Amino acid sequence: MDSSSLTNEEKTIEALIPLVDALFPGINYYSITGFASVMERCVAPVPKKRFAHLESIPEQAVPKKKLDVTEFLPAKGYEWQDSARWQARFKKLLATT
């Protein structure tokens, strides 16, 4: 499933903030560019790993059920960007997901 199947409303920052907050409680970003970086570097890899099996099936075959989003890795502010320790934990969690 690609981003073209999302509505314009679903692609807004306001619509995505709850996902960011659920996966990475406490994470900070300063600007729209920072938010985009969080989405690209932190948020996007999580569902790609958790639901890798969905990438190989046609969009029409993806189950139409809602999923609960659980915490993946809390962050203290800009730790996601500045801390090698946080990044190492993130990579380890991704590898084991």
C-alpha cells in the first residue's frame, strides 16, 4: 500500500502527529522539516518492519481493520536526533521486530 491511497486529509501533519506521539512519546521536532525527518527516520521504518508481509500483497487484499498503535520507543525531546544510545536502541528494536 502506498501513500497515494491516503486522502489529502490523512497526509497532513495534524493527522500524523497522533501516530508520532503514540510510537515515540516525548519526541520533539522544531519545524516542518524536523517533523518530516522524524517521519522518515523514525516513524516510517516501524510499520515497514512490523507489517512487512503487507508490502507483498495487493492493496485490495490488505485487511480493512483498525490496529492499535503501541509505544515503540520513548524519546526525551531531541534524543532521537542527538543520542547515539537512543539510535542504537532504535536500531536494535527494529531488528527484533
